[in-house]
Amino acid sequence: MKQCWRWFGPDDPITLSELHQVGVEGIVTALHDLPPGTEWTREAITTRQNLLRAQNFNWDVVESLPVSEAIKTQTADMKDHLAAYKLSLRALAANGIRAICYNFMPILDWTRTTLRAPQPHGGAAMHFDLIDFAVFDLHILRRVGAENDYSNDCVAQAKTRFNGMSEAQKTTLQKNITAGLPGANDAWSVADVRALLATYTGITPEKLRANLIDFLGEVAPVAQELGLRLCCHPDDPPFSLLGLPRVMSTSDDYAAVLEAVDVPANGATLCTGSLGVAADFDGAAYVRRHGPRIHFAHLRNTKRIEGSDQFKPDFFEAAHLEGDTDMVATVRALMEEQSRRRAEGREDWQILMRPDHGQELLGDLGGHSTPGYPLIGRMRGLAELRGIMAACR
């Protein structure tokens, strides 16, 4: 597999020159300064490519070309945003970039309640705690009807925890939950989140999935024509939050969407960390089922913690080989899929991957790295994954 690395652009605290020491083979990045619904021009794409080429790297995967809320909810500006999306695909294709990752998560991208939870070995990891999330939902956001989404025990614990928190702790929790990715929603207020939630009134999981299929019906034929590979990232975590629908949380969800728009360009991003939060996830089985349509792989691990709800577990970002996903079996299945593609003569036989997320270790500590994307923690993960790949070869 091609060993790539997510880089957030010129403002990323990790420099491109450092990545040669890590053994990185390709770059995953995006034009994070452009809001969803905006056209990506060839000029803007070329500027980023030139920056990478100056350090002897190629732009291998776009992550992400974001899907706007107007497209997800099929509301005002949808047609203009779809047109901009198609123009962006054409510009990326003209510049030789073939793999485009996106997600269809409502409002929030990945969600954690603590961005740097201390670990027994002295490092830190991102963590999701349902009680903390309920504190935000019930007492900070004060979403109408939120109490119906939690058990009585969870509601009681959230009230006790909220009453014991300082104002600074409440502010930190709010920022952690709305953090997501750099530039996405850094300045969101509680009022902003409430306004966005209102746009999903009446949108059921069935409706949101239909909207996703409609979106793919528009853009996948364009991608197919251009020789591009679209790859949808799963929900993170793979269960409903804030009463919002989730439609890409299981292997069956992927089957439904891939079958509904059955062209090779419509594919999947396998994220073992997101999907692996579910107790029934089997990474190798997922690869065997969807292998030909996996265009990109995020290899990371999470560890479930018994909490107040078995269907919405607490979890933390584990070391790459130490979580609930059998990483060895998953990588072996990906390598077998890669060999099958090569024998088939597929031009895109080599699967693009990156070590996703990582614990903060050693020099990562101190809060100066992008949450979830430390240098040393991901370097350790890539080294471990590289070892599995070498053994499988």
C-alpha cells in the first residue's frame, strides 16, 4: 500500500521536510481555507501542488472536498453547491489528482469530548465520554428533547457532573466537541449549533441516505467520466449524536450506498477507527465484502470502555495495534485485495493508506500539535503498520 500522511497545509505545525525522515510516500491534504460549497480552481490546486512538489511530494488524496450542509439537507444553495462540486472535480482531474475523500456526517465531523486525555504511559489520546457529551447536549446546548436520547442513569450522571464543573471546564468541553478539523468550525457558538440543528428538522436517516444517493447520482458520473475515485468516510463515532441521523456507520450502510450508485468511481474510505467503535465491526470481513470499491484506507485503532450505554460506548484512540480492531487481519485482507487488483490489471491496484490519528508521545506533548495528528504518535503507528505490510508481503 502507498504510505501517505495527512498534512493540513502551510499552517500545519509539522513541516513537509520532516516527513521524508518518517518515510512518507505521498500527501493527503485539502484547501481548508475554502468553505464548503466553494469551487476549487485550478490555480488554487496548482499552488498547493507546487508547494508539495518543492519538497518532492505528490498530492495523492484530497481529504476532504467537503459536502455542504445545503447539499446534505437539500435546501437553499444546493444547486449552486453541486455545480461548484462538479467544477472542483474537473479542476482536480485536470491537475492529475484522482482520489477524493468526503463525508456525509451532519454538522459535526469527528466528535471527541477530550482532545488530550492522559494515558498510563505518560502520553495523551483523544477520548469520547458519553456522560461528558450529555453534559454538553443537555446543559450547555440545552437541545429540546435531548433527554430522550439518554438513559435515566446517564441523565442523572450528566446533571451531577455539570453541577461540579467550573465555567472554564464547560467552555473547554464545548470547544472540544465543536473542534472537528482545522478551519471547519473553530468559532462556532452554542447559537450556531442550535441554528444548524434546526436545518435537520424532519430529516430522518432514510431521508439523509436518499440525499446522499441523490448527491452521488449527480457527482459520481462526473467522477467516472474523469477517471476519479470518490471515497466516503464513515460516521465518527458510528452512532447518532445530537439527535442527528447517521447513514454511513456500518458495512450494510456502505453496501446500500455502493449498490444504489453502482459505478467504480463511487467508493469507500475504510476507517478502521471510526467503524471499529462498534462492537460487531470486523475489518477483514469489511475488506472482503467491499474490497474492489475501497479507494482509501485510514488505519487507526480505538478501544471501547464500558459506559452508560452499550450502543454508544465510551472510547479512546488506542495505539495502532492495541485497540479493538484486529489490525493485522485487516491489513492482510487489504494486501490480498491489492494483489487481486494487480493480477486483474487495475491501474489503481495500489491502495492508498495513511496512519490515522495517533497518541501524543514524547515531543508531541505540550499541546502544540493538531489534536489527533501528532508527529511521533503517527510515526509510531506508520512504523507498526509498515511492519505488518512487510510481513504480509
